[in-house]
Amino acid sequence: MGGLAAAVCAAPALAQGVVRPGDMSLTCEALASEINTLEEAQLRRAQRAESGRKFMGFAGTAFNAAAPALMARAGSSEGAMIAQNVLGAVQSSGAGSAVASDADPGPDTSPRTRRLERVKGLFAERSC
């Protein structure tokens, strides 16, 4: 029964590409190559995410600075209400907030990250 339970637990990992057929037969060179590829992709994703956070912080800060002037110039109660709703949405999203940008999003459990952990584990097991 233990083998069946292990197979059932491994099925989601197989479906997501974390565990692949032939993993156990990969050479140290193949493991090192895959580690490098996965780490480079992870670095590019982190750089894109940081760029997005910086832009949202800038956009949120700019809107926060301009919102009072927009509401004052809106003139109509409908325009002021729209400006207040947008301001509230920006503030609730945390854009422009130093606290939001410094918050730890928690551990990354994406299939790519789990695959990287698996390949690094295989690399260490083999003392490559």
C-alpha cells in the first residue's frame, strides 16, 4: 500500500513537470545545465516582478499626489466620486506603499521552483 500512496502523492508533481521520467539517469553535467537554466529563468522573473512593483509604486505615488487636484477640479459630484473611487482602489492595492513593496510574499511554491529544488537535490545526492 505504501507504493500506491507514494504514486498518488507523486502524480501532481509529475503532472506539473516537477518530477520527470529519466531524472534518476541524468548526468551531473545535465543536472548542472538544468540548474543554470532554471536559476536564470527565476532571476529574469524576479527582475520583471521588481520592475512591475517599481512602476506600480511610481504610478500609485503619482496618483496620490494628483488626486486632490483632480477631485478639486472635477467640479461635478460625479467626477469627484470617480476620483475618490480610483484613489481608494490605488490605496487599497498598496501601490506606492513602502510597506507593500517590502512585504515578504512568502515561499515560492511554483512548479518551476519545486523543479529547481528537485534538480538541486539530485545534484547534491550524487555529490556532483
